[in-house]
Amino acid sequence: MRIAVDILGGDHAPQEILKGVALALQKDFSVAELLLVGPKEVAEKFFATEGIHTIPEIIHTDVFIGGEEKPVEGLRSKPTASISLAVGAVREGHAEGLVAMGNTGATVAAATMGMGMLEGIRRPGIAVQLRGDKGSFLLLDAGANPAPKAKHLFHYGLMGEAFARDIFNIPKPRLALLNIGGEASKGSPLLKEAHGLLANSDCEFIGNIEGNEIFFGKADVVVADGFAGNMVLKVVEGFAEFLSHRAQKLGESNQEISNSLTKILGASEFSDVGGAILLGVKGTVIIGHGRSRANAVLSALQGAREEIRKDVNQHIQENISAHSKEPSVDPS
């Protein structure tokens, strides 16, 4: 097993990414488990300074896609960008997973086009782990597909179910559909159709869930379109930062109150979970926050390794295949 690491992605690249790799090597990662993509001379100098003499293989490039660049345009104009080469390493079998802290849109686009989709899945979904009243739960999609079809939402439910079963160790994860009301008749035609698909499956589907309920442990997987899911995520993150800022003005310890609010509001600190998970592509992909520091890189690597070891993608594929007789829709 090997994980490709884009060392040029993120606000603090390459130094913090390399520090995260160094932390991984100092723990229980071997050099054979990592494949670095970025400036070779910079990486070698960094490891030498840290006293690390046996280092992972490095695919050299000094080209990257910035956070402000349009993803598809950046990928087309920069074929040797670090994210493209990292995705290529997974596609060609040189790695099974990928960790990137850079442009989210570019990572999603590169992985979707470069790795391809698992059989039967048409759109990938970004899954984020949040903390609720009764432990962790999964929200997806959190931004990959803002205008999905009902079949895509159904697949998100199946993918989330497999992930929660493997990573959260829940034998029969409870699925819910984010909506404006609990009744099956509520919501847009899209949500009504998705509700029907989930309700007619053998998933543990508990029905619709409203935004004010998701943190109370009612569901292990909350299915949403990418627009609504991303809004939920950003509101929770932003509200925690706002309250922390207000507390700082009152003279409280910023870090202490920030940590407390993050836990209270159910927002998983990205340094703990590593980042979001791109589900549906032929490979394990962790997309870290652009502000990620070394600890977040380490967490992302640990998360990617756990997904690979537990064969999450294989179980997603099995879930999709088992439900292949569901009513078909336009394949686009």
C-alpha cells in the first residue's frame, strides 16, 4: 500500500506538508508507504535538515494549481501540476490513495477525470465527519455536486452507509435525507424522488431530517445535495469561528474557547480528522483544508491508510452492485 502526497497543495506548502510527512515517518509509516509529488530538491533538503536520511520516492514537479485558479482551466493548462501527477500515480497503480491540501475543485476534477468512477456511480461526493451528541456522523455531499439527480443522492446514501460501517464500526448505519421537513411529501421534486429511492431500498433509512436535528444522533449518515451540504458545513465552521472571535474580544483565551466551541458545535477540527473524503472514485482521496498544518497532514495520511486497509471502496462497490436493480435514470 502506498499513498501519494501532493506537497505543493495548501496555504503552507511545501513546509507544513513535509513536516506532516516527517511526523508520519516518525510514527509508524514506512518510506515505502508514501510517494511524494513536488520539488525534489526542496524535499530532500528538508528531510536532511530534519535528520531523516531514508526518504520516500519523490516525483519531481514545481508546478501547482493555486487556490484562486479555476480547476478545469488549471488542469488543462498545467499538465505537470502536482495534483495531476499525484492522481496519475494512483491511476497507474503506483499508489492506492491520495492526500492533497490544495485547491478542492482541482482535486475533485483531477480525481474524477484521472481515476475514473467506481462502476455504477456517476458523480463523486465529498463526505465530512462531524461530531454530534452521540458521536461522529457523516455528511455528504458537502460540495462536489451542487446540482445532483435523485440517483446521485441515492448513491451517496449507499456510499455513506459503507463508509460508516467500515470506519465508524456501525453494523447497520442509519441514513437520513436533509430536507426542510420530516414528512416524505416535503421538499423539492428532487428530494421527493430521492426519498422514494432510499425508502424502497434495504438501507436503514429513517426518512427526512431537518438542519436543526442533525447533531442529535438521529442519523449516522446525512445525505444532502452539494449546495445544501456545503452551506451546513460552512455555517457550522463559521459560527464556531465567530463565537471564538467574540470570546477573544471579551478577554478569554482564544485557543481554549475555540477548542471548546468546536467540540460543542459538533464541528470536527480538521487537524483531528485530516480532511474531507472524496467517495465514488477509483482510489482513496482525502482533501485537506487549505490552512492545514503538519498535524492535519498526519491525520489525513492515517485516515487514508485506514480506508485502504478496510477496503471501503470495495464495500461501496458491493453496495452499489447489490442495488443495481433500482430504477435507472439518465446516466448523465
